[in-house]
Amino acid sequence: MSELSRPGGRVRVVPFSERHLTAAYVAWLNDPEAMRYSENRHRKHTLESCRGYWESFAGSPHFFWAIETETLGHIGNINAYLDLPNRTADVGILIGHRESWGHGFGLEAWMLVAQFLFEVQSIRKLTAGTAANNIGMIKIMERAGMQADGRRVRQLVIEGAEVDVVYAAIFDEDWPQVWRSWIE
């Protein structure tokens, strides 16, 4: 699979590769603030563990991409776990580069991946989930046209507080209008 981008866009979504396995990447995964809402916050990450995760995608129907900008380079990652018989994809994202937070790079990467999944992979339903207090991810899901798709009450404990996990989804028939609205 090649790069996902659009003319005039600010991000490129590229297949994760050896060049993305850096100390900076591992540092994001060990940064309590960057991982605040991720279940990956419970483990210590190393170059070896990151390599193992990347290599787990080989030979599978799933995708693991790096998110890059022209000026900042590798700023995050996005993955998609596909259920081919049911034509669904569950997507997750991490913007680890702190200077990139709050600039819309995550939404742009999300939209490029959603376009690929719907238009190239023929997914019929794209899903995602996050902690209910993860405002950044909630905004991405809303701006990507996703609708509520369930909730697990008091599922996580984050900083001592019980937090719901909220799920959202968008279907293939709703995608073209969302994409058109976003690119205009």
C-alpha cells in the first residue's frame, strides 16, 4: 500500500516502516500525558516491543501507518483492524508529538484512512472507541461524521476515576457526504 494524502493536505499517512522505529517514537509511548487515555499506558515500551507490534501486522489484513507532516516528520500512528467477513474496520490513532496536538492533524489523517477503508477496502462500517473524557478523540469521531454506537459504563480507571468507554461508527452509505463536506 502506498501513501495516503490529498492535494493541499498537511499530513501524509504512510505504511509504518523501520525508519519510524526511533527513540522519539518510544518516548511517546512512555509519556504519561500522551498515553493518558490509552491502555498502553500500563506497560513500558522499548524499541523491541514496538518492532514486535509493527511486525504483528505482516501477513494480516490489518494496517499500521505512520502519520507525517512536511515540517515535523513522524508525529503519530494510526491503525485499522479489519474484520473482512463482516466488512468492518476498527481504527485507532495516536498523535504522540506534543507540538502537533490541537492542530487538526489527527482528523486529517483519520479522514484519509477512512476514505481508503471505504473506497479501496470496501468496508461497510468503520468503528472506534475511546475513554469518555478523551475530548480530542471525541472531536475526531464527531467531525468524521461518526454516530454513537454503544458505551461501556465505568470500564476504565484513569487517574483514579472510573470512566466510560464510548464507541462510535459510520457506515459506507453516509461516508460520501461526510467526505465531500470535509474537503470543501
